[in-house]
Amino acid sequence: MASRLSRLLEEESEHQWLAIGLFALFALAGGWAVSATGTLSSLSDAPVTAAWHGHDVIDVAMIDGDWDLAHVGIVVNQQGPLLYIQHTEGEGGVTIISETNVPERLLKADDGVWWDAGNGVLRGYAETGDQPYKQTLSGLDSGHAIDLVQSSTTTAVLGWLLVQDGQSTSAVAYDGLGSEFTAVSSPEGVTWTHLERLDERHLAAVGWRASTAPGQNPAQPERQAAISLIQIDDGTMVLLETLNGPEGSVHTALATADETVLVATQQGAMLVGSDAETTSIDVSSSAAMVAEDGSLWFAGGADSMLMPKWVDGALHSERLSAPLGLAVTDSESDGHRWILFGLEGAGEHAALVLDADHSASMLSGRGFLNLLFLVVGTACILGLAGTWWRQATA
């Protein structure tokens, strides 16, 4: 046996065995590199130079600015609630808008950020123009606006408002002139919390109702998401139907790129279209976002080691290098960066930032590895092709 192996080794080229050995080492190094870059590297602590740092965050809306995390925010500090805008890092980039009559919620729109200033008035910050702070009439005699969808075409209205008046909620068109439009009220037993656009002729009013699941305690019923489809024609609005969504309270309702609305609760998620077609996503989460590339990201609990991601109709998971470590209470995204606000284990307010573009970047570990394998593979193919050409033309 030994003599046969010796003859085989003598017959083969030394360069051939050297190439096999180098390839084995390359495969081992590649396997280690794949394992080392298998975790999500673009999740990190939010910068301490943000004005929300260490405070209880009520709401944040991202805006265009010199800083990637430029935003309008509502926080509660030691003195009380505060409405501010931050263009650049540090205290020098912060402008206080109001310390009195601070709204409970920001209304993000295509042209900036708005909020209900009371007395039938909407105020806002526009990202373009010589006069950044604007004011318009909401037309509301009572109640206040808790969400806003702007019209994307030239119509008789500027958009549609979701209005909360005591325990009741409704949706109504507005034109900024204080004109009166007929409102559409939420169905009996349903409370709307979010308003999103489906397409040019349909809106989705998302909220909750008492759960219809068996075994519920009538005195303390659990919540279930409810999605109402509304047909719009300028100021005219017609409630078409209301669908049951996932069990639990809605923490996220966002329009997606394919004319659906993502509805996410702690117990599940669903995509809803204007034709009432639904797609269930079996994922539990505390926050969700829609990335610019159309992918949907979900954040779990503080102990979660995975970050689910919905891409092209399939659910995948990004592995975290450590537990999330944050009990998420709110989040905000511009489609590229996702800010997660919440409480750490010690009860301290904290924030994390995810760069949704980083995993596909050549600057990331996996992106550089993909580039390396592409370069090495291409070089090998070119080398083989060159050898074949020289032998063919010899």
C-alpha cells in the first residue's frame, strides 16, 4: 500500500498538489470568514449627541439635513415635555420649537413634519422653502389630528386626517382653508390609530378592536388589529369594509412600495392591499420598518438574538452578535436608518440605530467577503481560460 501511494505521489506534479493544498487552506479560511461575518454588523448604539439621549421619547420624525439623523422630536426631560428640531450633532444643532402646548404625536408627510397645534390649526416644519415653519387650518371644531396622509395629486384637498375626539375616531379630508368635509367614522367597536395610503383611490385606517379569539375574558378582552379600507375621491370618503388583522395591539402601520400596508403587532404581521387581499407574516415583534429597497425589518424583544426580515415574499432572519438588549417602545425610520427607542435592563432610556443599507455595502464584513470571492473566482476563471488558450494555440 505504501509503495503504491509513493508511486502515485511521484507521478503527479508537485504544482498540482501545492494547488490542492492552497485550495484547502482557502476553503478553510473562507468558511471561518463566512462564520465570522454571519452576524448583523450594522446595529449599534445611537450617538449620545442626539437630543433624545437619556430621555423618554414620545415621537420622532426623520427629516433631510446635514446630519444623517436629523429629526424633529418630542421628548420628556427633567423639566417636562419638549418639542425640538435637530439639524446637526450636538447641542448647537438643536432648536427648541416649543415647551408649552407640546403635541402628543408628530404627523410625518412628504413635505416635512406636521403636528396638531389645537384650535383647528396644524403647524409644521417643511424641509424646503424660505419659510420652514408653516401653519394651516385643519378644519376641526373638536378633537385633534393623530395622523395625516397628503394628496399626491392636484385636487381640491391637501390630504386626509385621522381625528380622535374623546373615545371616537374618524377620517376626514382637509384643504387647509378650514372647509367642512364629511367625515367617515370608525365602525362600532373599532378605534383607529393610524392612517396610510394604499393607492391613489384608497386609504387604510388601522387600529384595534376587542379580540374575537376564543377563551377571552369579557371583562378584560385582548386586542386584535383592525384594518378599514376607505375609498377616496377628493373630499368624498366611503368606508368599504373592515378586516381583522393579527392578534395584539398595533405598534406599526406603514405603506410599502407595492401599494400595500404593513400592519404589525406583538403577535404577528400582515400585508393588506386595496382589494382586501391579505398576506400573513408569522413573526412576533416590538417594532417594524419598511426599508428603501422594499424589505421589511422586525425587531423582537430585549432577549432576541435574531432580527427577522421579509424579502420578496419570504421571511429570513439576520443573526445578532448579542441580544438586542432593549425593550423597544417606539421606532422611526427614513428607509435607510432605523432608530429603536426603549428601556435597557436597568430601566435607563436608550436607543439603537440600524443601517439597513450596510449589509449590502462593500464596507460591511459580508460585503467585503462577497467582493473577495468574486475577485478570486474571476481571477481563477481567467487563469484557466488563459491556460486553455495558450494550449489551444500552441
